[in-house]
Amino acid sequence: MPRPRTIVSRLAPAAAVAAAAVALAGCSSGGADPAATETASGGVTLEQVQEAGTLVVGTEGTYSPFSFHQDGAGELTGYDVEIITAVAGELGVEVEFQETQWDALFAALDSGRIDVIANQVSITPERLERYEFSEPYTYSPGVLVVAEDSDIQSFDDLSGRVSAQSLTSNWAEVATEAGAQVEEVEGFAQAAELLRAGRVDATVNDRLTFLDYETAQGGETGLRVAAETDDTSENAFAFRAGSETLVAAIDEALASLAADGTLAEISATYFGEDVSQP
């Protein structure tokens, strides 16, 4: 089927402010979700979406490389945007994006303003108690990143070393538990620069972040992955409870897109390899 036309719109300011009142703790990769103050009755079915001819998708629009506007303007693009657009094409419907802050996305889902969230939502036990999820389309373990000539080979080797970490991330805790002294940074790019300059010994983050950085640098980073965590984050599309028929159809679409190589192709565009498979 032809890929659908992308319709980009934004939540009205009043709706966004109301949604922010039920802000979600943490970022896309963690945290439980508090109860929303406004809840739509039931989920949305495949039949309803096909009758409407549109799948309404909530996403941030400021979360590169997953959902963003190139150079801060222009058409909405990104890994998640391309995948959900391809999924909508498999369903034979158009896709309408509603952009809002992360903290307001679940409120928009609960209230029925959107049908699905496409924004690297991690599947957690807390979220499974309340929401439906598709099969994962992104898999990402944590990684220990070091300079190419470093003697660090495992998390055990972090003991007594200095690891550059954002203190607002759970990766700082991982580094600390491995025995590292943490030097605070604002994000991965700053951590990478300190590593390249030899001012720190390592940094811990998720694999997607490292692959995105590596792709942006043209593959020449002077850094390598020394080890991966045992736990892997699985990210999927999130739906209101009661959306089983829509979830099943989207799972079929994802399987078809995996089989014909579309998911791998989209993944390679943004990360240089296939992160849509475990």
C-alpha cells in the first residue's frame, strides 16, 4: 500500500497546560505513570481508525533522532516518525501527529486526544498495568563507552576510575555501583568530548545514544563499546486499554515491515545498524 500523507499539528496550548498537570515522572526510558485526571472510556479499535481514515499519533517533535524537525523547522521526521508512518501505510490510513511535551503524552492518550504514542516508550511493569503495548520496535542495552586505546574491558574495570555522567540519568547510578567516581556532565556529547580528551575514563549510557553520536560523527569517534548491560530496554507503541484489535493490527504491520526489510532500512538510516531486532 502507498505510504500515507503526514499531517503535522500541535495540541492547543490550553490542552497542553492541562495535560502537564498530570506530568509523567522521568524520561521516555523510565518511570511509572501517574493516573490521569481525565480518561477516555475504553480504547480505540482498528475499525474506528479505519473508518476515520487517520491514526492520531502523539509524539514530542523535539526528541532527536526519534521525533524532531530538522534544524528546528520543516517537516516532522525521525526514527519513530518514519516507523509509525510506515505502519499506518500498512493499515491503509493516514497519520496525524499531535506534538506535545513528554510529560503530557500519556494525558493526551488517556483523554482520547490521540490513539497511540510513538516516542520511544519503554515497556515497564507499571505501564503494563494500565496500557496496551505493541511488539517492541527498538531494543537498546546499556553500554560502557571508553576510548579506543583504553584498557577497560568490563564494568568490573570501572572500579576506581572516573566516569562522565548526567546526574539526572539512571546511568550515573550504574557507574557508581560499578565503583566509578562520577564527574557530572550535561549530556553524552560532553561526556564523549571529555573521553576523547583523556580527562575521564568512561561513560555509561544506552546503546542508541552512542550509535546516534557515532552516526553524527561519521563513524570516526575514537571511542568504542567495552561492555553491555544484561538488561535491554524494549520500546514500543503505547495505547489505551481496550485497543486490542488496533494493537494486533499494528503488530502484524510491524512483522510485515520487518520481513520486507523496511524496519532495518529505517534503523540503518538513523543508527547505522538494525536496532529494531534484539
